Amino acid sequence: MKRALISFCILVLIAGGIYGLLQVVPHSGGQPAREIRLDIAERRDLKSVVPATGEVLPLLSSIVKSEISGRITEIKIEEGETVVRDQVLLELDRTSLETRLREAQRSLEAERLRLEKSERNYRRLEELYAKKFVGEKEYLDAQTELHLAQLALEISQARLDDAAEDLSKTTILAPHDGVVTLLDVVEGQVISGASSVSNGSDLLTIAQLDELFMEANINEVDVEKLYIGQPAFLRFDAIPNFEVEGKISVIAPSARKDGNVRVFPIEVVFEVADNRVRPGISATVEVPIEFAENVVSVLLSGVFNDKGQSICFVQTVTGWERREVLTGINNLQHVEIRSGLEEGEVVALSRPLEFRKSND
């Protein structure tokens, strides 16, 4: 009895599964039905744009370095702080340079005394030579000693000036107004001086954040549509539903290779209207190049290419109709239909089954 009940339950489950399968697979000559998404032709205002992505950068930014090596004794600013030109940023240890300056001062004083002595000796021998009391050799030697003393004084003065200048470099000043966007050092750290732009320790970065620019690469096909001063609109991945207007300030005169594509770098300058817009964030720029008002349009996926012709599949009372259309501008979402489609008509966003079969 128990075995018969189990067999009955299994049969019921099998029957239910078969019934459910029959409900899912429609009866269409063995071919599964394909759901087609639709769109309605409507009138819209369209704006054709040249899009690009890139990175936001400060229009003016400086990496501050020290011209001399030394140990940092005091940092007078913090990261994120606003500074002005010539404001003191940090101080280096002055001990050794102050000693060097004092030595240069003493050396200068000694050379000045030697020069005074040489001048007295020269004047004395000059008088004696005029009276024929000394020979020409003694007179010329005194003259040479005077010139050497003058040169030694000039060298000593240059060393003093050099020591004083190095001492002044222990105070690091802001090169321009801006915000400290990066502070790379701590008090007590020993840094190396920059003998050229490419070496030396990076101390901090100062950037002006009231005006930024975006650097982007434009395809060689689209660059001819752009011009200096052209309006552009930027959106930021990190700031949803926020847009800012800028202007193209730079278009590269020559192309660069980006993979297998030739591109032209451009710069779009804009004023910062939100403190969330910071250097380093990614952005998308759209440069409007064409406008169309109140035109019939459909989604881009509603227009198909068939042997070089643009076609739409239009829904009729009897099924689907293949219709050639003339397209205009698009805004990367909708495309203008200049002829071949009327407002309110329904189009397919994928090929209807009968047309797909005929083209396979």
C-alpha cells in the first residue's frame, strides 16, 4: 500500500512538470516565440555631441622642492590649507649654513685688510719708484699684489653672497596662491636639494582650485567639428546629477596614437562651482555640434543598417513592415527620422522573426 502511494505521487509530479512545460513553450510550429521590445516615434529636441572621457586637472599646479639639502625643522602649513604667494611653508635646519656665513664674513674682512695693506705698499713703492729709489721689479710686484688682493676680495664677497643666499633658502616659500593638495614630508625628515627639475625631494604640491581643466582625447574624425572657445558640458562619475559648463581652450595641432586610433588631445577649462570637483577625478565631456528642435525620433536601436540603407520595422495591423528611413542627427540615445516614419508609429528594437529569418 505504501509503495503504491509513493508511485502515485511520482506520477502526479511528472504530470505537473509536463503541464508546466507546455505552458512555457507556446505552440508556434515548433519555433519559440520571441518577445520584441518596442519604441514609439515621438517629437523631441535633439542635440548631437562629440563625447570623450578624461581626468580633471588644476590649471596651475606646482610641486615644491628645496634648492638645498637639509633637515626639516618646522612645517608651517597643513594639507588642504589655502596659501598665498611667498607665504612660509616650512623651515630647514640653519646651523651649518649660519656657521658657513660667519666664516665667509670673517674671510671677507681678512681679504679687505690684505687689500688695504697692498694699497699702502703700492702707493709707497710708487713714490719711491718715481724718485728712482727702488727698481722697476719691486714696483711691478707691488702692483701685481694689489690686483691679486682686489680679486681675492671679490671672490670672498661672492662666497659671502652665496652663503647668505643658501641660508635664505632654508625658508621655503609658496610659489603662488593655491591650496596644498599634497604634503609629502614630516618634521625631522632629511631632504635632498634639487639641482635640476628632475631630481630632489618632492615636499608638497600647491594647486589653484578655482579654475580647473579636463584633458581628453578626441577621435580624428570628430576633431574637425571642434573649435577654440566652443562650449562643452562636463559630468563627473563621483557626483551624480551634476553638470558644469566649460569651454575648449586647447586643441592639439597634431595627432597622437592611442592604440590603433589617432586622437587629438583637447583641454576644456571650467570654473569650479562645487567643492566636490577636485583634481584627479574622472569626467565625461560632451561638446554639442548640432541641434534639432521638435523632430520625429526613435531610439538608436530602432534603426537598422541593411546594405547601406537605414531601415525601421514598423508595426501595422497585420504584422511588421520593413520601411526605409532617412536619419539625421543623434544624441547617442535617440536618432532623428527625417522621412519614412510618422509621429506615433511603433517600431521594433530588434528584427522581427520573419525578417530575421529572411536575412539569415
